[in-house]
Amino acid sequence: MNDEGDLRERVGVILDRTGVAACIQCGRCTASCPAALPAPLRAREVIRAVSDGDLTVVTDRDDIWHCTTCFSCQERCPKGVAITQAILWLRAEAVRRGLYPASHTTALEEIARSGNTFPLDDEVRAVRGRLSLPLDPPDCAHDEEELATFHRLLEVLGFRRMAPPRRAYPVEEVDGEDGDEGGVDG
């Protein structure tokens, strides 16, 4: 099966498992979405597009990445459509194809290096000090033995192979971002 056929089949499974066929396009999901005003995410449009067989939601558009996964849309859906879950699974399909935001590459690299998604900067450390917390949290990034164990775990799990090299969405290429970042290895 070709890549488009595989994607179409996988999206069909997502639609079935999340009950998208029950969507009546009432718009409650978009109306309750905190990402709908500041970002291009329109949950109703995403659901309609994939229902109509539009695979560009995964391959050409980055709006699924604006979802905050707050579940407001899903909680307000009168038909019980698992909208947030559908968006999460659509994201997973995008990642399988190397389509994910550049910031995710940074987070993956930092996880592989330190065990944290983002390193603590001086400002965060200062806040921790004002709160009488240790400047560095008790995590594997600050314990050499634990960090070595974490790195062995990542190796066993094949973490560096999990995210394929990143490709830019067509929208990014138009906006001037070249999208040539690599996967976890940069």
C-alpha cells in the first residue's frame, strides 16, 4: 500500500475510534477552544476536513499542533465525539511522516541530553530560590548516576529512532522557515 493509502486507512481508524461520524458541525468545539482566537485551530473544521477525506490536515497544515489538549471541545460536544483524542492521533500520524513543529525537535534533543524537555534557565532557578526550593530539582538531569541510567533506558527503547527527521509543512516553507532540522539527533 502506498503512503497515501496507508494514511487514509489509519485516519479512517482514528475517525471510527473517536466517533467523528456523529459530528453535527454545531461549532461548540470551536466556540469553547482557547486556541481558536489566537491561533488558526478550528476544531470543527479539522473534524469536517478529515471526515471528508482531506488528508492535508495531517500532511500540509500545522493547525493540529495549536491544540492545547484542554479537552474543552470534547467535554462540550453534544454527540460525544472524542475530538481531542482525534487531534492527538492525527498528530501521531504527522510525526510518523516527520511533520512536527521545530520546537518539538528542541524538546526531543533536550530530553535525550538531560532528561528534561527544556533546561532550567537562570530566571526559573531564581524563582525556585525565592520559593525556598532547591535551585536544581531532584531529577535525573542533576544526578549523574540517574542520568546515565536514563540514557541507557533511552538506548534500549530506541528513543533516537522514534521521531523521524523533521520536514517542514508547506506553510512553513512559504513563511520562510526552511524546516531542515533533523530528528532527535538534530
